[in-house]
Amino acid sequence: MSGRIVVVTGTDTGVGKTIATAALAVLARARGTVAVVKPVQTGIGDSGDDGTGADDEADAAVVRRLAGCAVHEFARLADPLAPETAARLRGVELPDIAHHADRIRALARESDTVIVEGAGGLLVRLDTANGTILDLADVLGAEVYVVCRAGLGTLNHTELTVRALRQRGIESAGLVIGAWPAGAGTAEQRNLDDLPRLTGVPVTGVLPDGAGLLGAAQFQQLAPAWLGG
């Protein structure tokens, strides 16, 4: 019997996917065993690492510190670029989507939940054969959460992401606002109402800006409330 597989994608880079992944992992840990996967990490370390030695700047290390769960990286690339771009720059052949899917399924046979954090947005290439996080979610039959911004521009970016998922027959499990500002204004407040109205997808989480700076104990205490758990 295999566990649940969740994919966390975003409307863009820097929207808060890593912190949202950590929060989802905390919620899942309350229900059973959890493993988090970062298929490709760029901008740090040497390519080909399995993630066991990720340092403090890596997304995997942030999730491990905040959520306290097992985290796996399948490939690492030194340049801070999209995975395909970084791989081509260095002449590295990345594992393809099928290979990632096999490894994720193996983890799902050992864990109640596996959470997969993508790189950048939904259509960013994860390999050198044009495979995307959308392809990976489709192959896995995963639940997909879309992390989005709170401010101006988020309606367009989020609706485009949701539409791309629907074109593949995938209905997003929820939208997560990755960083809600302390001084939220009219745009942010209206977007909170308009995002579910325009996309047809509920906002299932709102994470406060700076959540990733909290200590692990406080983060784990507060994360379920941010996700409505």
C-alpha cells in the first residue's frame, strides 16, 4: 500500500513554496510518517548529491529544520538558474521525470505522505528532456497545491497556473498564499476574496510573511492554524 503524494508548485519563483512545503509537512506529520522531496535543487553545492549533506541555505535544509522530517534531494546544481538551464550550462544530464516518479513512488511505499516541492513555476523544466513539475504531478496522480503571492499580479499568475493544471485534467487541492504581509492593504484583502472566486480553487492556507524565520518549535505549533488544520 502506498502513501499519499502531494506536489507543491508555485505561480513563480520566490513565492514561498519552501515554507509552504514545510508547513504542509508539519500538518502531515500529525497524521503519520512524512518524507519531503526536492527533485532538483539549483544554486548550491555539487550536482549529483543525494541530499544527505545539504547545507543551511538549501531548500531541503530549511524544510528539515522547520518541519523536522526526512528530506531528499535527487540532484543538485551549483548555478542559481532554472534546473534545465543550470544543467545545460554545466553539461550535466539530469534524471528524467520517469526516474523521479519511480523514486517518489518508492518513498511513498515507506511513508504515509510524500510531499514534492517543485522549482519555480509549474512549467519550469526539471530535466533536459522537457519534463516539468506538471508532468511529474500528472504521472504520479498527485494532489497539487499552488503557492501564490498576496499582492498585485497574483490573480493573473494564479489563474494561468490553475488553467494549465486543468488542461491536464488536474484540479488543484488548494491555493496557499506564501507570505501574507503584516500591513496588508486593499489589494491583498481583495485578492484573498477574488482568488477562489476567479480560479474556482479554495484558499486553504495563508502563511505570514517571515514564517520561515521562526524557530522550529514555534513554526510547528503555528503551522496547522495557517493551513486551517
